[in-house]
Amino acid sequence: MTKTIAIIGALDTKGAEFAFVKGELLRRNCRALVINIGIMGDPLFAPEVDADVVAEAGGRSLADLRNEGDRGTAVATMTTGITNVVKKLYDEGRIDGILGMGGSAGTVIATAAMRQLPIGFPKVMVSTLAAGDTAAYVGTKDIVLIPSVVDVAGVNRISALIFANAVGAIMGMVETPALSAGEVAVPAIETKPLIAASMFGNTTKLVDQCRAILDEHGYETLVFHATGTGGRTMESLIHDGYFTAVLDVTTTEWADELVGGFLTAGPERMDGAARQNLPQVIAPGCLDMVNFWGPDSVPARYKDRKFYYWNPNVTLMRTTPEENAELGRILAEKANQSAAAVAFFLPLQGVSVLDSPGGEFWWPEADRALFDAIKSHVRPSIPVYELDCNINDAAFAEAVTGKLLEFLA
């Protein structure tokens, strides 16, 4: 069956570029559904969805946007409009993939539409911003960003290669069989109940052991690297109803949120399980550390703190007893929101590889402040188990998975 690709772009300024992409799709026997987001001039060729439709879907008329001449208002309106237009096209089953190209404004608008679409739906964005910090554009979705190398301004010997490869990428995606309910793609993947688990480099051994145990009991564990984006993605998928339970044994992103590190997942981290009424087991994994980039990225106010240089681009800073007391309170209050089964497990011999007896971050007073705060703030109906081992020890893995399996039973 012929596939249809939605193409998002400003046809008033980049008509030649999008005409090239449309031609490439047609040459590959694919339909192109072009959506114009350019507002200042007439499109250089006729789209399937014109800019006035997008503007109206965003709550304004195209004429008003042109008369006002306010770029910020125009971008905001077209961003709202394109999300509504694309969502409607998806809901009606009219598109099989989405491709955008642009600079800063084009990237903001097109990726907003892409983030409304489910994981697995093909999404490709050619952008001048693809080589920088792209978290704001990708969010928690599987958007493929392709650096434009040169500006999206004309079809030349460089840009033609980039545009053609972008078409090849989206075509490869839409032609790949996808998994759907009751249907198995190639390669075959056995469908099992899903468990969400959080992990960091310093809790890899723990989560690997937990995953093996859960696999033996017929569960599939999806592991999320607690790098900020990983935590946000886990929360998003919990909200979308993918999971049966949550094994949140690496809550380190809260240390970054509290202290100002670079890998924060935001203040809603740990809200998903409670909102979805999912059983969960929680451990304070890697709350001994806050993440910065290279040494020069550490704020001057922290110059007298204890550091560990994980690699040239990652600097870890030890959390203090005062910070740990606050982190313990936050974790307890997050758990208190849940009406489902919840349990805490506290490893008395350290919450990471570095925080173990003799390790660089071993600080029993800081850990005790963390553990005492959890116990004093958690509601009485939530059990707290203290184990005389490190978080990465086999005994800890067996205990946390055992309790989660008990909840699931």
C-alpha cells in the first residue's frame, strides 16, 4: 500500500527545498501531504494544507498574523495550529510518517507536532539546531534529528544529499513492519507485562540482577537511564499506560533537581506511578551524587565540595547531609501520593558504587540523614526495609524484586 508522508515547512521562504523533498518522495512511489507553516508570503507551490488552515487551528487568522508582524505571536500560533492539524491527520489515519525541515522557528513548530504523535510513528526533522542541546525539541518522543550541515536555504550539492537522506530515512521507517496489538513483527518479540526500572552507571549491577529475576518470572523490564531525559521519558510512558509496575531504584535525578545539577528530570519525577495507581518499589539509588559536565561547569559556590571525575565530560559532586535530609523528605512525600502498594528499601552500606565502604563518596552521616528523613516523613502504611548491604549487592536485588513480585501477585 502506498504510504503518505506529512511534510511540514515554510513554503514562502523554502519552497524550492520542499519541492525537492516532495519530488524525492514521489520518485520513490510515496505520497506527500505538504503542510505550509509560512505566514509572510505566498507559497512557492501549492500545499495540501495551507498556512491559513494551520493559523485558524491555532486560534488566529493568517491575515491578522501578517498585519501584526509579531514573530513571537506567529510562531506560537502556528505551533498550536500544527499540533492540532497533525493530530487530526493521524487520528484519521491519513499519514504514515512525518518529515520537517527548518531553522530555529521551523524546528520549534515541526517538532511540536511530532511530539503529539505516539512512540513508533516515524518522525524525521532536518534542522540547523540538530547538533546542539536538542532536549526541548525531542522531549520524550523518538524524533530523529538530522543536522542540516548547511542552512536550509537552497538546494545545492550538500543540502541535496542531506534532504535525500532524510527522505530515505523516513521511507525506511514507514516501510518497516511495526508492532501492534495482537500482531508480531519481524523479528518476533514475545509480549510480556512491562516493568519500568530506573538505572544509572552506579546502579547498573543492581538493575541487571533485577531484570534477570523479573525475566524469570515472566516480566519484561524497560530500563531508563536516569539522565533527566530518561526519567522524563519513563514518567511519560507510565502516564501512557505501558507498565504494570515500577521499580524506581535510581532516584538520582532528584539530587540534580534539588541542588542544580545538569541531569534533572523536573519536579514531576516520581508522580507517574501514583497517578496511574501502579505498585512500586523505591530505593534512593545514586542520591549521593549531583551531575555536572566538565570541571569548569561546576558553579563557584560548590568549589569546596567533594568531587569525583567520572570522565572528562562528567563531574560528580557528593551530596551533603542537609541535602540528603531534604531528598528523603521529597521521596517520602512522592510515595505518600500513591493509593497503590508502595515500599521503600534502604541499603545501609551505600546507595551507589562510589558510596560504599572505602569508596570516594562513602559518607555514613549523609546516608543516615537520607534514610531518617524517608522514615520520618513516609506515611505509616508504607513499609521501609533497611538492608545491611550495598545497593548493588545480590541481596538487595533479590529483596526489591521479591517485594515487587509480591505486589504483583
